[in-house]
Amino acid sequence: MATEHTLSIIKPDATARNLTGKINAKFEEAGLRIVAQKRIHLTKAQAGEFYKVHAERPFYDELCTFMASGPVVVQVLEGEGAIAKNREVMGATNPADAEPGTIRAEFAESVGENSVHGSDAPETAAEEISYFFAGIEVVG
């Protein structure tokens, strides 16, 4: 498996409960390195642009409102098969379906407030990373 980069977002529900360190520990314990990170507060318009792929879905407006409701931590994770590994560590979107020990099983409050976001494919990861980070900000 190749070394990859993937985007991770620690969402407002998790930052509000001061879970950034616990979530990052799970990534690091799984062998992922945090090679870029910043705490930001998205506007609804910025969240809308980031999640534009979901614009036609019924949950889009609620998602954008939620993502703008408080600070998030955006970060780039690096590692062997980082995209799949990150998704494994995050767990299923619905915390009721998430495997024990995953971020969502332990920390998510609901399907909508599920603590983390992660890229789902190499192309998506590249696009999502470039939305938040300049190339010189990603250092391994």
C-alpha cells in the first residue's frame, strides 16, 4: 500500500467537548501522522462550498449550518493507505453502526453530529486538502 494523504475534520460537536486530543490520539495510535493542522471557524458559505457535492441532498442546509456552528480542526493525515485507515478509525457515519473503539462509536452524538469527517477517495482527498491548505503547509 502506498503512503497517502487524507483530509480529516474534527467537527464542532467534538471541538465543543474538547475532544481534539483524544481524537488525534486515535489517529496516531492507528499509525497516521498529522502533517498539517489548524483550528478555524467556517462561515455557512464556506461550509456550503466545501460540501457542494451534497447540495441536492435534503440534509445539505442542516450540514452547512452545523459545520458553521463552532470551530473545527482541519488536518491532513499521512500514512500507508491513509484514506482507508482514517475511515476505519472514524467508524460508520451512524454511531449506532460504528464498531466499538472507533471515534464515532465513542464520541458521536448522532448521525448528523458525528464528530469527524474524512475523505473517501484519493481524488476527493486532494481536492479537500487543497480547499484548506497550501502545499507548503503540509509537512511530513
